[in-house]
Amino acid sequence: MKKLVPDPPSSSMPQLDIPGFSFITPPSTEQCDSLVHALTLTVQQTYSVLLDSEPGPQRDAMAMNIRLLCRMVSALADHSDLPI
């Protein structure tokens, strides 16, 4: 049977299972808001670099950075009332 969608090209980026983040002392709501804002801007800028990069180590690194940043935002969302 022929595939309708081809497999993506292989990547040298290790497929790491990024552990969840947690806080010993949860940040305040204001701190969470500031951190989420900063992380969101960083994700946007990293995504721009990712799109502008040719396939290779730099692009793989940007993709891994985005995964890590998203985990951090999720951890902040777990400890705050922010609508994320």
C-alpha cells in the first residue's frame, strides 16, 4: 500500500522526552504573568529563527528550545490562575 503522506526526513536531533518542570516555591501571580510573557516572546523569536533556518543542527536546536519553553509555560500554568 502506498503512503499518502511520506515520512518526514530523518533528523539528527535526539528525540528526548523532556521531563516536566515543577517549582519548589510557586511564583506569585504577577511573577507567573511576567514569566509567561517573557517565555511567549522567546518562543515567537525562536520560531522565527526556526523558520528561517535550513534543515540541520541550528534548526534542530531551535525546535528543542521551543519544546523546552513550552514545558516551562505549562509548568507556570499549573501553578497559576492564568488562562493559558
